[in-house]
Amino acid sequence: MGDWFQSIVDTEATEIEAPSLADRVLRWLIDEQIVASELTDCVLSEPGGYGPGPAYVKATGVPDDLTLRLRTNGMEVVSTRTVFHNGGIGFKLVCSACGSRTEPKRGWWADAAGEWYARAGPGMLKCPACQVSKPVTEWQHDPQLGYGNLGFTFWNWPKLTDDSVASVGKLLGHRVLHMGGKL
């Protein structure tokens, strides 16, 4: 069966500003009653997450009784450097310079993503087609991956509406990605 998830990823927040931006969005989600105010064991990681609030439908546009019955049904706030992924389904890389698509070769993408994640550099990738080198964060991923210092992951919720994603982006004042996957 597995668990579905979707994340709103702020691709521009710095490590320094991520905690205060996370608090701003969390306060708004709680005030709008989209998520509950108590931290509980409703996500797959520590220290927990925020379950659906009485008005969670504002974010999804549709009610879903299954979401409310599941143990894993909360929103997780991640305010540390993270590669937000699709659950390991696999992906292709798309060069932002020439548009060519390629499979991530063993070590090639992982080494670059690891360098970015460890704050050891931008994680440069050289396109096998055009030979242009770009940071791993500037490559497109299909399906999408998100590199950032801030994200909000919703576990087993119906798809978030475009308007709710845009509202989070507006609160953050940054470009956001909406992506998801399954574990």
C-alpha cells in the first residue's frame, strides 16, 4: 500500500531565514485551521507533525475521510538543507542549457547532490550532450526533485490546490515547488 506525500519546497530560503519562515507558514496554517496546533506522531519522522485541522479542505478543495482515519496524515515542517524527493521512483535529468535528457549515472548525480547537501560546494554537473557545467540545483528533474532549506510535507492528503500552494509561496515571498511521491 505505502504512504503518499506531497511537499511545498521553498527553493530560495537561506539556512538562516528558514526557521522564521517555517514559523510564519505554520502559524498561518494553524490560524486558518488547515492543520492542528499540536505536534503529534502523525508523520514518518521525528519530532512529529501537525494533523489535519478542521478546515484542511481549504488546502485540498475536497474532503477525504480516509486521510482523517490514517495514523500517518500530518504535515511535517523541514527547516534544514534537504533534497526533497519523489520516493525513489527514479528520475531523468534535464540540462537547463540544452534541454537534453539523461539518466543519472552512478556517482555522477549522487556526488553532485551530496556536495550540495554537505555544503561543500554547488554540486556541479557537466552535461554529456553540450558539455556545459551547471549546479545540480539548476538542472530540471523529471519527476521533480527539490533542493532547499525549507519545505512542508503533507502525508496522505488529497492533492493540494494550486491556490493553496500559491498562498504559501506568497507568505514566503519566494518561488516554491509542489511535488510528491510515494514510499
